[in-house]
Amino acid sequence: MNDKTEVNDIDRSLHEEKNVEKHRYQSAKGLTPEVIKEISREKDEPEWMLKFRLKALKIYKNKEVPTWGADISDLDMDNIITYVRPDADLQSDWDQVPEEIKDTFDALGIPEAEKESLAGVGAQYDSEVVYHNLKEEMVEQGVIYMDMENAVKQHEDLVKQHFMKLITPNDHKFSALHGAVWSGGSFVYVPAGVDVNIPLQSYFRQNAPGSGQFEHTLIILEEGANAHFIEGCSAPKYSVNNLHAGAVELFINKGAKLRYSTIENWSRNMYNLNTKRALVEEDGVIEWVSGSFGSKVSMLYPMSILKGARARAEFTGVTFAAEGQYLDTGAQVIHDAPDTTSTVNSRSIAKDGGHAYYRGLLKATKNAHGAKASVSCESLMLDNESKSDTLPIMKLQTDDIDVGHEAKVGRISEEAVFYLMSRGISEEEAKAMIVRGFVEPIASELPLEYAVELNNLINLELEGTIG
Amino acid sequence: MDKKLLKICNLESKVEEEKILNGINLEVNKGELHIIMGPNGAGKSTLANVLMGHPEHKITNGDIEFEGENINQLAVDKRAKKGIFLSFQYPQEIPGVTVENFLRTAKTAVSGEQQSIFDFKFLLEEKMNLLNIDQSYADRYLNKGFSGGEKKKNEILQMAVLEPKLAILDETDSGLDVDATKTVAEGIKKVASEDNAMIIITHHNKILDYLKPDYVHVLVDGRIAKSGNMELAEEIEREGFAKYKKEVLDESNSKSNC
């Protein structure tokens, strides 16, 4: 093909500089109980929460950094405080925000106020005003929906009963860190039988300093309740503090149904080490929709624990790893009750030397007789420099389970690109078309506005601009 | 009006280190229907791919002129925009992309005019009716799960929608039963006009029961060994390609001028 056009990635060079910059501001101090106490005091928390934080800190100190999966050796674990207590000056200067991030905000049509907030430099984004009406409607139904800090104080019992019970500080080093320094996030409680017919969105995450980094999301659906929660938005969230270790705990009681949608698009300096878990009781349903686009490194494996009979989990995910990105993602499902069902459908794309790693787990305990599970993970590499792996692990402790499994790794077909180009379609658009077709089974599952966002993101990734 | 469309002169090509085209000369004018016949491995599909600009095929000598302009170095999509169309022997399957969506994008690219969803639907419907293609195909993924015959009909549909000046049809009749061959041939007839030209590549002449070519060329060992009319096709039908292999050898030192 002569006249070959290059499929350009967004220019990331500004980010690199930012990383260098950061080190000048590093403090030599480690994470101490005094720092934790200060965090807790600022939040005016109940005593039990402070104790919990301190216990988590102790666990954190004793845990090893995981050695499998992504290379996170660039994270300065000895000076973790620099990730927790950032330099205020750096955070509040709009001029320091890379142009590419600003351009992406523009391209995605993000409002001005939200842009500054997303970049971590704005005054606090007044979500209360903008989403007031939405909230009122839900309050009438008895739904609680507020930021996590306030929930700890206003709904102490509910929080105490559930907070970090599903993800504990003992799980791994970053869940321990999260337990010690968590800040911000959303709290949702839906009473029995209530159907929240408007998607709830995580607008609260910007309300506290550092809340975009260690935010805690806790959602409780009582019997027969129904809700859809949307986390984040498709704009890249820029932060000079490049460690994200959030936690999402979802409690889905008998017959309840939760759809949890995320598009994670962290800026490309970010280590995204997020933990998400759902506990599903009898006849309950969890549906995950997960898009992983940004970050330098991601390790993200949403887990569904099917604890009650006939509980169901569905996971639909897209991962897009471009230059310099290592995205290690996958779904985990644990069948721990009879007649439980799960469907995992994942598509990953790697380009310009990016590395997409699918790491999934399907586990069935001896209680899981009559269970049904299907896992399909496909990945598409757009060039020879990119890498893709799939590692779907299965641990089955019962024979009485029906498992379907399909894994495919392939490169974009030059013949297919030629075919489309022979119809007048440019090389860039031909590749974008093939990629969109590849994720179509997933895009068609998304609500329309989300599918549009997904398309925009893919176009951004492939063309460096929205056409 | 200038009738000249395509002029190929001493065209040589290779794939990796293997030389395939060995000095092709061919002229095609508007309103003409050309048939290129030849045994397997003669370079028929290669010629089609080289004309379309397949990246694996390198031109090592000679020229391709389209409407008086040398297109040797032109990218595939730009050739399509100039009005060259290739109907593939083995059309690619593109999962997740519907026929309608794909063709609207292609029509926009080729015509340089944004196609409104509404107007395009009408256009597509009209062309599908013309070719007796069920309307439900518009919503199917491009070639995905299509039978051999359906894929070939879909190629003709694309040709009808994109309205190229020069269509190269590579083995359009291969793998088709009698009925499907007839349908495809009828489709080609409906699209053919005084303003366009077609080159049909085939290695048997089933399709010639339905189409009357202006020229028949015999392609052997990467060269056009003989050109003629319908009688040449009939002769090939009776006697095969053997004698042309010999003729190529006899003439291999003489380069025709063009």
C-alpha cells in the first residue's frame, strides 16, 4: 500500500515530562499512623473508622507488593505518602494539565466546570446543584445516594455493617492501602422492591481531595431492588498522583438486580490497581459492563461471588491497550451455590506496542451443582509490535457444571483492510471499522449514550481525533 | 468524450521474490466488456490485485494508466475513489459491520458526498431489488456466514451501489451453481453501461453463456498470450490452454511496444 497513512496515537509526551516533574516534590516521609490520624481528623470520622484505618495501615506495612501480573516497580512504595498527600501547587494549576487531556475534554464535549474538576484543578464541582432533581426523585423512593464520607456519619450502621467486608485489607497490599487512606466515593442504598429507573452516576467522586485515587464505592440493594450505577465517564481523569487504588463493594440481596457500568480512562501516567467485588444472593443478578482504556498499568479483575441459588453474573468488557500501556484485566466468577449462571464476554485490542492481558478466573465450589458458565475472550492486535495474552483460569470442584469456553487471539487481517480500502475507505477508517465491528457484540449491549462514548473512545484511540 | 479508461503497459510484478506478471499489455475503453481467461497460476488474480494496489504485490516494471494518469503509486482507497472496483474471488468477512453501514461509508468515501441515512436506504433498496437480493441482507454483517453465491452477489451489489468506471471481477463465477451464475451475470448486465467498463476474470467460460464480451484475452505465465473475440473463448473451451503456453515461450524475447 503506497501513500500509507499512519494510525496515530494521542501524543503522550507531555505526560512523560509530568512524571519527571513529580519526583522533585517527593517527600522522604513514609506513611505513618500520624498521617492516617490527620486524614481521619479532617474527615471528622467516627472512632471505629479511624481504628479500621490504622489496622489496615498495619496490614499494609506487612504485605508484599504482588510479583505477578504487571510490572509496578516504578511505583515508589517507600514514599507512598507522595501518592496519598500530593503537593497542592501541582494540583491546582490548569496550565500544567497536558494539552492532549484538554483536547480530549473538548472532543468529548465535557462541560467547562467538569473539565477542571476532572483535571483535579478546579474548585469543587458542584454536583449537588446539577443533580439535585435527580436526587430528589430517588429520595422519595427511600433511596440513599450520597458521597461516602457523609454516609459514614449519616448512615453509620449500614456502612459499618458492610464497609470492607467484601474486600478486606487482608486481600492484598493495595486493598490494605485503600483501607488506610480511602477518601471519597459513592454510597448507594436501595430499599426492598424499589426500582431505580434512572442510572445513578458517580458524581461524588470529586468532592474530597485525593478522592479520585482511593475512592470507595459501596452499593447495597435490598431484596428485589433494581438499579444501574455508572462509574466515571469517558474523559481521561488526569492526576499528577499516579496511583489509583479504589474499591467497589456491591451487595445484591435476594432477587435484586444491579448493573454496574464503568469506562475507566485514566491518563496514561496512572497505575490503576482497582478492586471490585459483588456478592450476589439467591436469584440476584449482577451485570458488569467494563471499559478499560487509559492508564499506564491496569490490574483490574471484577469479581462476582454467586452465593445464593440461581444467582447470575454477566460480565461484558472491552480493553484497549495502546503505546506504553499494559492492561491486565479480566472477570472473576465464583459459583458457590446450585444452579448459578455466569456469562463472561471480553474483547481486548492492542496497538502500537500496547499489551492487553486477559486474566480471568472461573471457580465453582462443590456447592455449585447444576451451575452454568460461559467464558468468551477474544483479542485483536492491530500490528506486529503489540501483544495480547489470554489466561482464563478454571477451578472446578464439581463435575455437575456446564462450562462453555472460547478464547481467541488474532491480528488484524491485512486482507480485510485491503478489502475495505478497495471500496474507497481510508486505511485509518478501515481499521477503525474492523475494531468497531470487533467490539460490536459488546457495544450493542450498552445503553445508547454509552455505546456512543465507546465509539468515540475507539475513534480517539485509532485516529487521535474525533472525525 | 474520451473513451480511454485503462492502459497497462509492460506490467511486471512480484510477490516477495517471486515474479508473477511478466509484461502485461492491455487497453480498456468505456463501454467495453473484456474477458481474461487462463489456467490456474497464470497470474489472473494477481493482475486484479495489482490493478487495485494490493500491498503484497510490487510493481517491478511497466505502467498502469487510468484516465491518462499513472496510478502505479496510488493508494488502494484513492484508486477506488478514481472509479476502480475489484469484485473479490474470496470476499472478506467483517463481523460486526452491517452491509448497509459499510456500503454507506464506502459510498460517502467514493462519491465524496455525505450519504444521508434515509436517502441511502432508498438507494440500497433499489439496487437490491435490481439484483433480486433480499432486503434483510442490509442488516447482516458483511459476508459473515454468507454462502459462496451470496458473497458474489454481495460483490455485485457493492458494484451497483458504488458505480465504478472500471470493474474488475475476479472469478465471479467460480464456485457458483447454474442458477447463481445466471443471477450474477444478469446483475453484471444491469450495471454495465456505455460509461463504464468491465474486466471479467475467469478460468472457465460458464459465465459466457450469459455475457457477450467485446474482447477475450488468454493470460498464461504472467503474459497475455493472445487476444481475440468470442471465438477465442470457444476455441479455449475445446482445446484448453496448452498451445498458448508454448506460444509464450516462443515469443518470450519480444516485448511488444505500447
